[in-house]
Amino acid sequence: MKLLKSVVIMGIVGACVAAIGGLAFIYSGVYPMGADVPHTKAVYWALDTMRERSIATRTKDIQVPNLDDPKMLLAGGQDYNEMCAGCHLKPGKTTSDLNAGLYPQPPNLALPHRMDLDAKQRAARQFWYIKHGIKASGMPAWGSSHTDERIWEMVAFLQKMPTMSPEVYQIVTAPPEGESGMAGMSHDGM
Ligand code: HEC
């Protein structure tokens, strides 16, 4: 009994010391928050694990629709070129100011990505990412301004982009005849 009591007291004291140490660290201002200095290994691990667990929990019930419809691909391609290519690049473009300057760095979605997942899991994850975004990363939540249908169209496009040459990408993402592409032009140099 006595032993148990001292173990409990030691546990409480230890937790208090850790909490005070953690608060002192947060208030001290020593942690580099600039995007040009990577996280320490421990902070990276904590954030990465929290994000992956959070996404895995929230994507497990997402029903992935048929993504092979060419109409979806074309609609999604235009949206991708206008809203995403500045950060996530495109076939033939391997860097941009935004891609180089952001931390975490946006993955190059013109290359095969997260091939450790199966096709359905990957699509569900992409849908979730696009709809909800990620806090303090630069990845916006497009769900506040775009319907689920429009987001699935972008997901459909993402499945095919890694197989596209720069020429095919340009054809697939071009706005339909008559819509002169101001939006498309303005995002090219982002
Ligand atoms: C301002 C830059 C920026 C823009 C614009 C942007 N993203 Fe992102 N995106 C990011 C960053 C940064 C991450 C990585 C976040 C992280 O590490 O969790 C990301 C992550 C993602 C991922 C997750 C990739 C994975 O790990 O599976 C997908 C999918 C994605 N974005 C799609 C899009 C789409 C589609 C658009 C356009 C509608 C878009 N993003 C627009 C910055 C951006």
C-alpha cells in the first residue's frame, strides 16, 4: 500500500514537472516557427502522427464514386490548373515560388503519390484533403466554396495526371472554346 502511494505521488510530481517544463518551453520563445527552419524530429513526429491518425479516422467511411468518367476528368482538370497547380505543380513544372517556400512543402501531385495506399484509400484521402484542408499548412479547405461533386472531379483528374505529358495536360486543362482563360493565365506564374 505504502509503495503504491509513493508511486502515485511520484507520478503526480512527474506530470506536474513535465507540464511546467512544457509551458516554460512554449512561453520561452525558443521554438523556431519560421517556415524556413524544419520542425525538430519530435515535433514533426507528433504533428505527422496526429494528422495521419486524424485523417485515417475521418476517411474510413467515405464512399468513392466511379472516377473514370471523361467529363469529370475535364472539369477537374480546369479547376486543378486554376486553383492548385501553383502549389502542387503540373507535368513539366517541377518547382514554383509557392511550392519552394511553403512548409510543409506541397507534394508534387503530377508524380505518383502515396502509392502505399490502395486506389480507393488514396482517392478518399485526396477528397478529404481537398474538402477540409490542413490547419497551418497552406492547404485550403475548398469544401466551403465547392460542392462534393466538384471536388470528386478534381480527385478524378488527380488519378490521371501522373500519366500525362505536358502537352496532354495543357489540352485537358484548357478552358472550353469561348471561355477566354483569364483565370487559367493568372495562376500559371504562382
Ligand atoms: C497555397 C498552396 C496550396 C494550394 C493552392 C493547394 N494546396 Fe493542396 N496542399 C498544400 C500543402 C502545403 C499540402 C501538404 C499539407 C500536409 O502536409 O498535410 C497539401 C496537400 C494536399 C493533398 C494531400 C496529398 C497527400 O498527402 O495525399 C492533396 C490531395 C491536395 N493538397 C490537393 C490540392 C488541390 C486539388 C488543390 C486545388 C483545389 C490544392 N491542393 C491547393 C498546399 C496547397
